[in-house]
Amino acid sequence: MAALPRCAVRWFLLSLILALPALAATAPHISLAVDATEAPRKIFHARMTFPANPGTLTLYYPKWIPGEHGPTGPIQDLTGLKFTANGSILKWRRDLLDGWTIHVEVPPGAANVEAALDFISPTGPDGLYTGGASATDKMSVISWNTMLLYPAGWTSDELTYEARLRLPAGWKFGTPLPVASQSAAEIRFKPASLTTLVDSPVITGEYLRVVPLTENPLREMDIAADSAGALEAPPEVFDHYKNLVDQAEKLFGAHHYREYHFVYSLSDHVAHFGLEHHESNDSRSEERALVDWQKRLLAAGLLPHEYVHSWNGKYRRPADLTTPDYEKPMQDDLLWVYEGLTSLAQPAGHRRRRARNARFAPSVGVLAAAAGLLRRRCAELALGGHDHPSTNPWQEIPGRLLPPLPRRPEWAP
């Protein structure tokens, strides 16, 4: 066997030395236990265990949530923070320049840090998206980003979380997050990256209906409501959602997800919005949005829009929205393109063309005579809402909602 050249040996040894820190650094595996048994009181408890070394452990509370297009992480509703190691309470402080950053002093001899926090879901109109009202006495949506911390120095793809969840007695649930096991007392989920965890909401409630749409892959509607009657929509309504799935498959020619869940909340006491995810969407409407034909017509574009975002925004994500974690800011100056392209591509689903035209006719009529870009640039509409969370820049466009219709047209779904 011929001897290797001396220079080759030197390069090999140098490469090995440089690689040792990377080989020694293993991304943390974090356990997370969420107790939602007090969800009817809008109180949630979370416990986490972080591997740690003596010194300062820096933790983040998720700030920039994908799909929310701003620093909307509801840090104002986080309370009860406590850190311990080996049974002793640890000192911690909030970063002076960033309220979402926490520094914990880890003492010598500690290999893990136990963290505890409480999340109080809002009761009024305050809060945006997952930071808005998310729980009633009959149902709730668990958004994992509101109930966890994560360590600095790692991307959300590198971090692994093993989550457990406790629900009020008798409440059922739906989620795209793979389940490892479940009992009457607790649900255990399969280990998942932080990216996947935050992207996988759980809907739960006393009144929950699962409506299968397709098999192979599984596509279903997981619908929770404040009353049993709100779930009793006419059968043809769910046939229309089956058409939506079929139309999207034909439009895009393929699907990219393992399975897909339409996570749909029906309540007059939760925040109303739509939020896209890779394998689900978190959409929330009025309690009678499925059983009242007028409310059903007004909400008809919500689920199709968020479903298309699974392709346009999640599977194919704009470069400026692709960040390594939830601390780095996203750039939303092309949000009007992001949302507009999705609206353009969304299938009709259960809304016929005539109904869709009627939905947009008032806006078209107003905008035809409006000042348009002389009043405010499109890019400003994408940026203006973040400095003042109580305002919605899209409200500057008048005539977005169709007034109540006097009678049911023949073309109404």
C-alpha cells in the first residue's frame, strides 16, 4: 500500500480539527408539556426541559410568526416565568433591547434547565392572529408558538421538540401534528422540529366534528364550535369543500403535504382571521358561518385562500420571508403580491362565479373612483399595520364587505 503524500495527511488532520466543534455540537432535544385543562378559563400552562451548560442560557419567545407578517408574538400575554436547575430557582432577566429575549444564569453542575410559563389568552378584541382570542368555554385553538421558548444559536429546523398535551375532560381534538399515543389524560406527539411544531395548530373542543374530504392523502375538516347546532351544515356544503380539494389538485397538478387539515373555528368569541400552514390552515369565523347562508357566503373565500397558501407561501416561500428562526425579522414589502397572487389562484370551491363577482362588485365600484396609489402605495399597505397593532391597514380600502343580502339568491351556496 502506497503512503499518502505528507501534504494530504496535513490537510486531512486540519479538516478533522476544524470539524470537531461541529461534530461535538448536537442540536438540543427539548421536552414540552402543555396543560390546557383550564382552557375554558383561557389559562394555559407549559413546562419545558432544556439541555444547558453553566453560564448564560439565552432563550427566545417566538416573535416573527410565519403568515402573521410582523413581530406579533404575544409576549404581553406571557406570565408566570420560572426557571430551575437541580431543584434551585435560577436568576433570569429580560433583554434590555428586545422583550422577546430572556437570559438565564445556569449554575455550575447543572446539565438541564426546567422552564415554566403560563399563557393567558385574550378575552377582548386586542391581539393579532395567534395572539388574539383563542379560547372559549367550549373550544380552543392551541398555537404552540404562544406556549414555548427556544434556545438561541440554532435554527428552528435543527431544534427537536417532543410535545405532550392535556385537554379538558371530554374534549376532542384535531391536528396535522403526528400523534405517538393518546389516552384519556394526555396526548403524546411524535418528535418534531420546532418549525413543524409551530406550523401545526391543535383545535379542540366539546363540540368537534371531523369531516373527511379525501383519502390517500388524508384531507379533512376539523371543526370546533361553541354549540352543536353550529356544526349541522347542509350536506352539500361539505361536498363543495370536496370540490375545492379536487379543483386545487387539478390547478397545481400535485400536492406536497403528507396530509391536510382545515382547522376551522366557529365562534363569536375568538379572533376572526385565516392563517396559512404547510399541512393545515387556522381559519376562524362566526359561530353560524356554516349553517347561515348569508354568513356562509361572506366567509366563502376564507378556506380556499388559506388552502392555496399551502402551495404559495409555504411549499414555495418568498426569500424575504424565509428566516432561520422566529427572532430574525421578515421583509414584507411584497406582501401585496404574496396575498394577491394567492387570491388570484384560489379555486372557487363552493362559491359559484356569479357569487364571487357579487362579493367583489362593491369593492370594484368604490376603487374605480378612488385615488388609488395617490393615496397610499401598495408597499405601505404591507408595512403599516405593524407599528400600530390595533389598526388594520387593509381597512383603508373601503367597501371590502358585502352588506347583508335581503333574500337568498338562486346562486347562493
